[in-house]
Amino acid sequence: MSVPVLEMKNISKSFYGTQVLKNIDLRVAKGEIHCLVGENGAGKSTLMNILFGMSVITNTGGYDGQILINGEHVAFNSPKAAIEAGIGMVHQEFMLLPGFTVTENIKLNREDTKPNLFSKIFGKKLETLDRKKMSADARTALDKLGMNIEEWVTVEGLPVGYLQFVEIAREIDKEGLQLLVLDEPTAVLTESEAEQFLEVIRRLADTGISILFITHRLDEVMAVADNITILKDGELVRSGPTESFTIAQIAELMVGRRIDTSARIGGERPKAATEKVLEIRDLHVDMPGERLRGIDLDVYKGEILGIGGLAGHGKIALANGIMGLYQSVGQVRYEGTDLPLNSPREALNRGLAFVSEDRRGVGLVLEDTIANNIVLTSMQVQDKFLKPGPLKLKDQKKITQHALESIERFDIRCTGPDQIVRRLSGGNQQKVCIARAFTQNPKLFFVSEPTRGIDVGAKARVLELIVELNRMGATVVITSSELAELRSISDRIAIIYEGKLSGVLAPDAPDLEYGLLMAGKSLEEVGVSEGTAN
Amino acid sequence: MNQVKKFVSKNAVPILFAIVCLLGVYYAEMPGQFLLMEIVKRMARNSFLVLSLIIPVVAGMGLNFGIVLGALAGQIALILSTHWEWAGIGGLGLTALLATPLAALFGFLAGMVLNKAKGREMITGMVMGFFANGVYQFIFLFLVGTLIPFDNPTLRISTSPGLRNTVNLSRLRGVLDNVWTVQYGFTKIPIVTFMVIALLAVAIWAFFKTKLGQDFRAVGQDRHIAGVAGIQTDRNRILAIVFSTVLAAWGQIIFLQNIGTLNTYNSHEQVGTFAIAALLIGGASVTRATIGQALMGTFLFHLLFVVSPSAGQAIFGSAQVGEYFRVFVAYGIIAISLALHAWRSKSLSKVSMEEDVTA
């Protein structure tokens, strides 16, 4: 076997006495796609920070162990050194300037220049950009990825799915790239974009570039990886060729307990009552990209209703419309009386709660503390957590106490109730959102994409919490792109197609029926008996 | 139809002011020759100052109210040059040269402060201008003649310390404008001044084609991303402010050689507000400014400035009201431009949302 491009031996790291990595070994051969999986907090990012010589590592006493690139010992003390050694990184968040063209982004701070009169006097900084060469290089990089986007368009106008490719183009344009680290690159991509993305990764690997791929999507791991390394709590659990794993095994090794995403969470529940709590008639919601075009749907008291469907068909808009976040027309009756539309305040007043799919945009006040986020809605709408008197002063003691209880109850991993929400991981942010909904003590609870972008362990916990809320008497309407998730907790599942209701199925209905409804075929049309729909 | 709508929404500010200007011209009933003369004079006087604002906007530091510091540097150089009796075009060049290190120093200090106040550059710059004004007054009204020995009867107040309220710049008056003028009707067109302005415009245009200019643009778009790419953001921001301040110092010297007298304690006061108003009227925003917008804005702003007193008098029937009208217009313009900018960025984001749907 030839010398691996990257070899990390016996890597250990402690932060202030807490060991976060213990004797990790990692080998990536030339042209290999190596997947690194693990829950949030398993040590993946720390490992990558070590590889890149990030200041968080060097400032906290460095690390133990050895790193070899092509068989030679290295110790990077800055990201720049790592990049010069041929290691590229595509970050989880986009590092692209919206107003720059694709070319300008690819060449960011690595622009080709040619001298002019002034640069000879004042130095290299004043050399003119060689736009021709920059464009040509960008084109070459894009072609390598099989991307047919124009190199001169501004990034602003590009669909989100393309941005990731521009980032990769930037990395492969760097001379001597040997190893490309991809940190959860598919988290923001749609399914078809993610597929295209994996295709590109394979092509890159075929050209001899090694890939270290960090992801939460296990099916992607199975589809693309040559080898898999699983980390858990800072330790290497198992490493080996992809063939030696199944998805269930990987998930099990990651979380250290067996989880079966298709199993019912919370066991069987008593049959839901037949009392209608919400009647939706001809509801239109003007949500860009997810328009609802007239939907009729009833929600029964005490049930968990799943809302499913493909992206862009409007499933997300239902909850957003009823909660008043997007312009809506139609009729919604809640507990027998009309619910005014387009008024979030009214919806909240009537005892509806909402955990938004846009966690960072709508769901949380990112710069505020965990405690304040948890009590925010209740304080605003229900006048809880206030001192008696006309001034509506915050009762800090009560807030802190409640926050502490919530942190304990929802297992929010944080430094304390005063931690800023932005610093939390996705899963913990979601728990804060749910804690806030719990605090409202809602009668009807909307939750959208509750497990998007969070790791497997937190996923299961979040779903359990939703069931728990339901047990406490709340009716739950859960919207999700992951059908397995809906089937694991819902009593009924409504499928939305092109802004309209396609049909309602039982969670144990065959896959075939779900597929048909999502494709817009009615069940009668193809001769499937409609026994499971209501 | 959609394109027209987009054009109007994109250029709402200049279009609105063009309309107001036309109304003003109509009511003021000024002779065309006079109007032309005034506009040419004012364009020559002010364009340089307005252009000096472009670089910091592109570098993401907003509208640089700190150009007052540059103006102060220019004035200090002018006071010294008057003291040393520098004259002619050479004297003017020497004055500009003298102002450069001063302005660069002020710009560097301002840049350091603004780096500590990221995201609040405009208000910080404004307050910095007030502060610098205080220091300037302290020096020239109090220290000169007491701690600083200075005995020049043409500059000093005879009965107490401090400089005179007005300094006659007779040796430098119009030296740049008069190098080469072309007569057109009543209007004398100062060709060399316009050439200097054109040179600056070309220089700014060329600058943004260089590596450093590209770095400025990158920092202006997103500090964090530029920083991750290895661009030294703080250093670039300071440089941008230094450039702007130095240009403003030169701009103020050009401005004052045209006027011919230095109002020791007032000349710099409205430099920031007026230049920024002009730039905004041209359709620039806090995050975007082009050379075309700067020149167009200077034209519209001063057209309105010329016609507003007469228009005010014609409409309200009082010269006094006309004077108020002038001031009202200058500050009102900034407020309206900023409000229109906010409205526009909101409606633009709506448009892009709709485009998402169709995409």
C-alpha cells in the first residue's frame, strides 16, 4: 500500500483538563473518499481544527500525537500553513461574497495580477487584476466539477445549491490540492442537489484528490464513502471499509444505543378523539417557494398530524399561514370559532404555539440568552414571568429558575441559562425552541422540520419531546421532509402536492401509497383502496 | 413594464430629486446663462470632495462623515501656507503636499476608532468630526498666540489670542481654476480643475481594478468572509479611511481656492453633510457608490441649492423663507435619501424573494 496522503496518529487533545479527543488514528489514501461521522460533540470539529492548525488549538496548548502528510511529519500552526501544504476546506456555512462574481469568489484573495506603472512604484498591492486569466482558471475549475454555470454571474443570483460547488471550485483552483475537507456540505442542499454533489465528489476523487467528508446523512455515507471512521465522545469507535457497515450499524455506533428511525416513538397511543379542534377550509398561503393553493384539512383533538410532501409543494406554508407569518386567505376555525388570519398575536393568544423551520431566522433571538428565549413568547403573550404591578417588569428569578428546569428537562447542553443561543449547536437550539413552546403550555402545537440539521441522537430526543408534549394534552401538527420521522410519531399523515391536499394516510400505510400521493396521483385513480385515509 | 419599474425603484432617489429640481427651476425663473454659470462653478468646487467619499462606502464603512477631519487638515495647511505666504499654483501644490501627511495621520486615527465601532461607522464618524472641531478650535482660538507663538497680524486677532474669523487666501485664490479657462457666454469654465476631477475619477476607477481595490470591495461585502480568505480586514479599513481623508483634504483645498476666503471656524462644518447629501442624491447608498452617482448627485444637489432660495421666494413670497428653505433642503435631502434607501432595500429584498419562486 502506498503512503497515505494524510495520516493522523494517536491524536489527543484536552481543553482545560477535559479530554475531548483520545488517541484518534485516521488514514486517508490518495483518491480515497473517507467519511467521518459522529454526533455533535463527538470531536469531529476538534480533529479538523487540529489538522488546520486553528488558533483555538494552538492557543490552548496544542495537541498530542502526530500528523503526516505524504509520510512526512507536519505540525501546522496556522490555517495558512495547512492550505499551503495542499489541504482545502469547505465550511459548513458559505464563505462566498454575494456581490462578487463566481470568478471573483473563486479567486478571492488569490487574484492573478499583472504589473502596471503604479505597482512598480507603490508595490504589488496596486497591480491590476488579470481578469482574463482569473476567468479562464475559474472556468477550468468549474469544468472539472462538471458545472455549467457562467463564471461571470454574481453569486447573489445563484440558487443555494450551486454555492457549494463554487466553494469547491475555489478549493480545487488552489495549486497542489491533495486533500479536501468537506464539513457537512449537504446540510443545506435539496435531495437532488445533494445527489449531484456526491457525483461531483466522486469525480474529484477519481482525479486523485483525497476527500475527508463530514456529514450527518448516513445514506450519503453509504453511497459515496470508501472508508468510514466513526467517532463517539472523542474516541474512535470503529474504522473500516464501507462494505463492512450497514446504515443501522453506523447509527448505532454513533449514538451507542440502538435506534430504529422507522419504529414508533413513544409506543402506541390511545385512539384520538373525533372532536375537531381545527378546521381549515380553502386556505391559501403566499409563502415564496412554498405556496399553498387552497387546502381543506381537519385536525382532531389530541392527535399528532403529520404534514408531508416534496420540497416546494407548500407543506411548510400550512403552519406559517395559520400562525400569521405569511399572507393568507381562507377560513380557519379553531375550537369552533374563526381564527383571524395574518395575525401572529391572535394565534398566540388563542393558545397556538409554533416551532419554526427557520430556527435561526424566526425561531430564536440569536443574540439573546437561553433563558430569555425560553420565556419570550409566554412573557409577551401570556404575561407570565412578570412581577405583579402595572409596569410589567421581568421577574428574573422566576425566569432563571424556569430556564434551569427546562435545561435539565430538555437536556440542553450549554454552559448555563445565560449562554447566548447563537453559540449552541443546532440540536440544542432546537431544544430551546421546543422548551419555549412547552412554556406556552399550548393547546395546539405546530412544529416544522424539527430535526433538520441536527445529529441523530438529538433527533430522537426531539421527537420524543414532541410526543411528550402531545401526551400532556396538546394537539400536534408536525411538518417534516423526512417521511420516516413523520411515520414514527404521527397518527395520520397528510400529503401536500402542488399546494393542495393530495391525501391522508395512516403511518403504517405502504410506501407505495406515500409515493403515489407525493407524486400527485390520487389513490382511487390507480385503484388502491382508500381504506386508510379518513 | 417590469424593467421600467425596476429602473424607477433602483433610481428612486435621483429621479425624485430631478423632479424637485425641475420644479425649482420652473418656479425660480432664473436665466439659463446664470444657472449654467452657477452650476459649473459649484461642480468644479465640490466634485472632488464628493468623490472622496466613494472608497470608504465600497470598503463597507458607510458614508464617511469623518471627511471633516480631512477638511480640517486641508485648512490647517492653508493657514500655514498663508502664514508662509506661499503663492500661485506651486504654492497650492505645496499646500496640498503639506496637508497630505496631516490628513493621513487624522485618517489613520479615525480608522483605528472606526475599527472599534464596526457597524456604527456613520454616527461615530459624525461625532468624531464634532470632537475634531473642538480640538481645532482649541488650538486656533486659544493656543495660537498663547502657548504657540504666532505673530502674524494678517492672521491673528489683534486684541486677543486666536486666529481671525476669516483668512484671506488672496495668494491662492483661483490659482487652479485660472490656469486655463474657456469662456462660454457668461460662464468661465475652469478646464484644469475639471481635469483634476476627471483624473481623480479615473484614478478611483483604476484603483478598483487593482488587487488592493479588490480587497477593499471584498472587505466591504463581508468582513468575516474576507478575513477567512486571509485579507487583513482592519488594515484595509484603515487604509480606506486614510485615502478618503487625504482626498478630502485636497478637495477642501480645491474648494477654498475657488472661494478665496477661509472661514477659519466654519468652513469645514458642513463639508461632511453637504458632500454626503450630494452623494446620496446621486442614488448612492450606504453600501454602494459609483463615480457616476457622485457626479450626478453633485449636479442635482447644487442645482437645487441654486434654485431653492429663488424658488422659495417665488412660492412663499419672502427672501427669509428662501434662506430657511436652503438649509431645510440640505438636511431634508439626507433624511429623505436615507429613508428612501431603507424603503428601497426592503422592496428589493421582496423582489428577490419573488424571483426565488419563479426560479
